[in-house]
Amino acid sequence: MLIKRICFAIAALSIMLSAGCGFKLQGNYSIPEQLQTLNLTSQDEYSELTRLVRERLRLHSITLVDASDDIPTLHILHDSLDRTTLSLYPTGNVAEYELTYHVTFAVRLPQGEAQEFDVDIHRDYLDDPRTALAKSREMEILLKEMRNQAADQMIQILASLEVK
């Protein structure tokens, strides 16, 4: 009987602590009602990033339509991958890179100016020239993860927009 009470007290304490710290499940963003219908455009309509953003918009029940003056527009302006050297081997070959995936996009509301946003995702990447084939595959996986994270951040930014 004492063990049940202790377990109940621990469970109740855990629930109160997690509720009090602001914990909430990730991924359930409330997109403003005015953005429930969007026009999505991009420099490259068939890019991987555009596909991922389109997929996430549909997951949030956002209707994608053709361009119109009274429909908000999400325009992916630019995405790029930059590589910076972090460290070198004693032989002078690069040992470690910092990868930065940069996305610039704009949201234009009806009868309003476009608001431009930037998303930067950073990753460290160890480069071993002896395992070139495995490293190229690892680079593909890292880039895919960075694109996924950038698409998620774009949805978070949409959810945080104050629409009047």
C-alpha cells in the first residue's frame, strides 16, 4: 500500500513539473486562419526543399492554390549550402567542415508588403579522405536532414506570424 502511494506521488509530481515548465509536444503548430490558403512559389518548383515545404503545408491542412491578389504567397527565394573549414590534419588536408544550409523566403500577405525571413541550419562534418564513398553518402544524409529541419523551421515561422 505504501509503495502504491509513493508511485502515485512520484507520478503526480512528474506531471506537475512537466506542466509547469511549459513542456508541449513538438510539431503541432497553429497556423493563422488567414494563412490556411496559400500560394507556394519557388525559383525551382521541383527542388527537394520545395517538395518538403509543400508536404509540410499539406500536413498542416493548408490549401495550396494558384497565384491571386487576395491570396497570401510563400515564395522560396534562395537556398544554398556553404562549407567552412574547421580543422586540418597535420598533413594539411581538411579534417572537419562546418556545413551551413541557408534558406531565404518571403511571405506576402494580400494588400501588404512581403516579409523576408532567413533560416540557417548548421552541422559539423568530419572528412576522412580514406572513406570517400561513405563520406559522400553521409553528406547526402546530412543535407537531407538539414533540408527537413529548414522546412520545419519555415512552418514554425509561418505559425508565429501575426496576421491582421
